[in-house]
Amino acid sequence: MTHNLPDSNRKTSSSRYLPIGRIENWKKTADGFLASSEVAQLQITVVRGGIIRVQASRNTFFDPNPYSVVAPAESVDFSLEEIEDAIHLKTAEIQLQMELVNGICSFFDSTGSLLNKDDALGISWIGTEVTCYKELQANEKFIGLGEKTGNLNRSGRAYTNWNTDYFGYGINDDPLYASIPFYIGLLEEKAYGIYFDNTHKSVFNFGASTDRFSYFNAEDGDLDYYFIHQPTVAGIISSYADLTGKMKMPPKWALGYQQCRYSYYPDREVLTLANTFRDKNMPADVIYLDIHHMEEYKVFTFDGEKFADPKGLISRLKEKGFRVIVILDPGIKTEDGYIPYEEGKSQGLFVKYPDTQDYVAQVWPGYCAFPDFTNPATRKWWMEKMEFYTEAGVDGFWTDMNEPASWGQFTPNLIEFDYDGNTSSHRKARNIYGMQMAKSTHEGSLKNLPNQRPFVLTRSGFAGVQRFAALWTGDNVSTEEHMLAGVRLVNSLGLSGIPFSGYDLGGFAGEATQSLYARWMSIAAFSPLFRAHTMINSNDAEPWAFGEEVEEISRTYMNLRYKLLPTLYSSFRKSSQTGLPIAASLAIAYSNDPLVFLPAYQNQYLFCDSFLIAPVESFKEIMKVYLPEGDWYYFFTDQPLKGGKVIYQDCPLNNLPVYVKAGSILALQNTVPHTAAENDGILSIHLYAGNEGSEYIHYEDDGLSFDFESGEYYERIFRFSASDQKLSINEATGNFSSQFDKLRIYFHGFTTDTIILGDENISLEQKSFAFLDKLTEFDPLPDLNYPHLSIPKLKYLDIKLQSEKMEIAGLF
């Protein structure tokens, strides 16, 4: 027998759908309007141009969410009126209509074209679970949502946001370590973004098991989302970054190659590792110390037997051009006499049960208490404890196990967190725990290493974590599928406001084959974070550990990464200003092209705006590549290619499919052993002929301090005009002197033999040029397996680098 509660009792039922119902009254506010129904109150806020916030709560107040949104509200002109039983709010960029009969919201662009509309089920509750149902529009695609596996187009799947320690996850498994509840909806010629600001466990369903609606919900808390509209996908990502904060400019050394293992010890092994990089002429900047550097895995300790003189060791590594990053796990061993535990316990800094007893669970050191990073006092204490490492010379920090992870993987929901003065349970605090640990660590680096840019690498995070840390995609596996899945994860993080991310090159779990490692190295050279890592009790996994051929392939791509540093560093500068990704899914620039969403091409991405990277499995020697509209060049030979079609590309193990957009400007330098090493003073500008112009903003500073914020930088704009075939180099700005004193400009795809510099006609020189080093001919048939690709008779010009404006004309 079925027992249905009467509708009048639904608001007291915890198991039935409860809609927000009819809007009974509303009033205008300074930045929007307040409304109320029989069961809830709503607040609509015009946050800034193109962003409207929607809040719904069954309480008499709205939940504070103090962690993600940092943008101050802007004063925006808007109109507000009630027409035909609906409230109409209009700004210059966006319009909202709320129906009074049921609270359903519709969003329109400035022309009145529909962007997004609530389903008839609208905003509703089932017990404490709050949901917003949205109509599925014809051919609508969904992208983003941060660290999520699966396809680029999220349509037809549902995802859970609940930060999870997931060792060896599958390429379609969910959830993983970080939760970014922000997605972008794509329609024909239009797009919008939705950021759901609720830290409870949430679900985003993009039409899984239903063809009626999409929805997002949270198991508790308010409905609180920001609707974002801009004319382009890039504009939506930038607006979201404005809302949640942008990546800070990292130290330059963080862009170099980073070597990690679980674990390198004792100290003599670490020195041998460093010496081997230098002896083999393989550029590298960072060595990690994993948990075995500690005494019994206790944070803020060194194992005196394995590392008798850590300060001396780190000093010797710095002499060789290496920075050291140490792992920081949150678990504090509950050991009497262990100072961090004694301090945390006496000061009440740990996560607690409701009866005020400290929550204790097992991790690497054994039973541990966990710092409450949502407590300002805990964050201050953690910052002070970090002096232990900075005094030893440590420059970077790797926050791991910060979901938080513990053996058993079932943290009790009743434990409590300060939540910055608004005491909350684990249900609300878990998803922001790792982000707040990253914040504490970032601020600790600032405190203990003044005027030195922090580098923090975190496993767990939430929306806004980009303000404090880079992110890596956790415990991946040494398989071809994981190699490509890592690319998609990084691209998705870039779609979600996190431009600095990467994966464990070679795979953490399992054993990489020779060919897999070589291919992974070539792909990772075009990743924002260039880091190799592998687990304990596995074979050696350094670049020289897979035989001579793989060592040479690795070296040539590592060298290429360091040659590209001027372009890469300038791209990081741009990203820190715009929030846009460095590794960018093709869905950003080509969102209306259906082919970029096909599984065959969804791994492709733009790198530093100009490169198109087509990742490919190591066992393939030829692959299909989709070149979007426009003209392209094959990077290694200058072969011109027409876009808007699929091509077949040879891809032997030493030649990753890489293309350059016609009209692009790239900046390169000579190979250096590490990012702080002096170069030869020549800035090589590679200009590619094309029917569309481009702009490259070249940026330099000291690579380490914050002095650039007070004008100590060097910046100039290189602009190619396709209409009059001219390269303009604007006057330098900033108070910093360039590290280069000569320009060598290479002209790719141009037929001219002379150019006009100022009033002078100058003949161009030419030479054979290769971006990749030639491999040793191990096979008796040279170049059969690993052909060496070069550009014959590439034209170039050498000129002195001056601070005044320069112009090169006569290009055709």
C-alpha cells in the first residue's frame, strides 16, 4: 500500500520533492532583488557585467561561503520591472526573467536570445538536498567541471564533487581528488557558465538516465550559483577567474623539469640524481623529497640517518641549479613529545568530534590528528611551523593526502571544523580542506621566504585553489590510456580556471615501457607542469633509465622545453592576468566546430596559444589529426597545411605531432641546464607567414621575486600585421633590463629574400634549422626508425635588441 503525504505537508517531509513554489512578494535592492515564496527566500544579485548570482534558502539567512569567490561586487546599471506575471532584470550584457507562478529563471543575452532556462521542476528540495533543474536544449554540450575523467563533452554523464583519495583510478572513474563545480554550456554560436558555490557533496547531471533535464544539486546548504555570460568561451573563463581569483605568477624554476619519486633517499642518492642530470646534459630544476625524508613519516622532521645534514645537502643542490620541494602531509602523529602534536593539541588546532575530542585516524605515521585549516589560528600556526623547512633551504612545497585521506577512506561526517567562525561538519568542510591547506602553505612560504614567489603543488582542491597552488592529477597509472586521460584532465582544469596543472609523467603506479615513457616525455614537454613521478618498489623511472634511445628522445624534448622558456614564461604572465589556460582545449577557440568534441580529436589542445598538440599513443606510427579552420605549419618541417580537415601524420617515437598556427610569433632561446642559467643572449623570434595577424607579448623579470609588481619587468609587444606584411616591435616597457641583447628573427613560410628595417633594405641569411636534436644512429639503417626532421634554408635576420620601437616591412 502506498501512503502519500498531502501536498500541504510536503514541506515537512524529508523524502518528497518540494518545489520553491509561487513567488509571493519581492522588492528591489541596490544590486538586484529579494523575493520569497511559501517555502524559501531568494536573492538575485547583479555581481558584475555578465554575472548574475542566484541564491535560494529555506532558512531566514543565506549560508556564508567564504572561500571561493573573492571578486568585489561592481556597481552595474540594471533595469527591473514586473511584466505579465514575471520579474524582468536587464543589464547591458545579460537578462534574467523569473516567473512569479513557480520561481523559474530564464537567462538571455543582450539581444534577448535564450541562453539557459530552468526546467518546469525548477528549484526544489528533497529533505536537505537542494537541486536546480535546467532544460536540456537541442545539441547542447557541456565542458569543464575541473578534474573529471571521461570525454571532453560531458553530455550524458553525471559527476560527483567529493574530494577522494583514489589510487590508480580508472580513466572514467569519478570522483577524484579535486572538486571544481563550474561548467560551461555550449549552444550554437552562444555559451554560458554556471559556478555552483556550495562546498557540500554535489552532483552535476548532464542528461544521464534522463532526456528531460540537466541538474546540479548539493546534499545540504543553499542553492547558490553564479550565471556567467560573455560572447566567447574564453570570456566566460576569464569572468569565472575574475570571480574566484587568478593564478599568481609562479617562480620561473617551477616551469622547468621536475623529478620526483616515492622516495629518493638517502642524501647521497639525491646528490647522485642531481649529478646525473648535469653529467648527461639533461636540463632540470627541481628534485622532490617524498615521505622518506621524514623521521617515521612525521611532518616537520628530517630523518637524521638518511639526511644527516639537510641544509648542507640542499645548499649543494642549489649550487648545481636545483631547487628542493618537500612533501607535506596533514596528518600529525599523536605522539607524546612530538612538538607539532603537543602544540596543536594544547592550542585546540585539530579537527574535533562534537564532544571536543580530537578526531584521530591512521595515515603514514600511524594514528594522527588533523590540523583544522578552516581555523585562522591553525593556518597561522602552520605558517610558523614551515620555518623548519625554509631554514634548511627548501623552496617549494607539495601538499599531499589532503582530501583528507586516511586508511579506511571513510571519514566520519559528524567531525567538526571551524569554517572560519561558522562551525560546520565534515559534510560541508571536506571539499575545501585541501584548498585551505594549500592556502596555509602558500602563506607560510610568503612569511618565511619574503619577496620570493611561492610554489605549492596540491593534490586536493576546490574552486579558487589556483590562487594558492598548482595541481597535479594524483596517482595515475603507466598505461597509454592514462597518458591521454591526463591530457584531458589538464585541459579540463584549464577550462575551469586552473591553468597550472599536470600529471605524473610516466605514470605513478605500474611500470612504463620504453616507448610509453618516451612518448609521455614528448607530450609532457608541452604541459604547464613538467613533472615525472613514480611509486615505491618500482623500477627506476628517470629519463636515462629506459635505454639509450629513450634517453636521447627525452633529452631532445627536455631541451625543447627549455628553448621554449621565453614563450612559456610569457604565457604564464598572460594567464596570471587573464585566467586563461596555457594548455587550452580546442573547445575554447573552436567551440562551434563539432569535430573537436569527437573522441578521436578531443585530446588535441593549443599550447601557449600558437601550438596545436596532438597527443598520440606510443605504439602508433601514423595518426589522424584534425586541424581546425585556418592555416597551419608542421612544426618540425615547416610543411604548410590547410585547416578545416583531417590529415594523416607520421608520428615515429621521436616526432610528436605538433603544429603552429599561421601568423604566429614564437620566442625561443638556446638550451640551458636550468632556468636560472645564463643564456647566450640571443632571443630567437620565429615568425610564421599567414593571412591573419597576431600579437605576442614578450615578458621578462627576475623570475623569483615580487619586484615585477613595482615595475621591475621587461615587456614588449611583437605584432604581425598580415594586411601590410609587417612586423612591429613596440618600445620596451618596465624598469627591468632584458637578459637578451640580440634578436635573431626567423621567417617561416615567407618567400622574400630581403626586408626593410627602418629605411634600410637588408638581405636575409639562411641555414638549415632543427627544433629537435638529432638522435644517435643506433640502427644500421640511419633515420629509419627515428627520422631527423629539419627546415632547410630557413631565412633569418640578426639585429641588435634595442629598447626603441622597431619595424620590419616588406614581408611576403
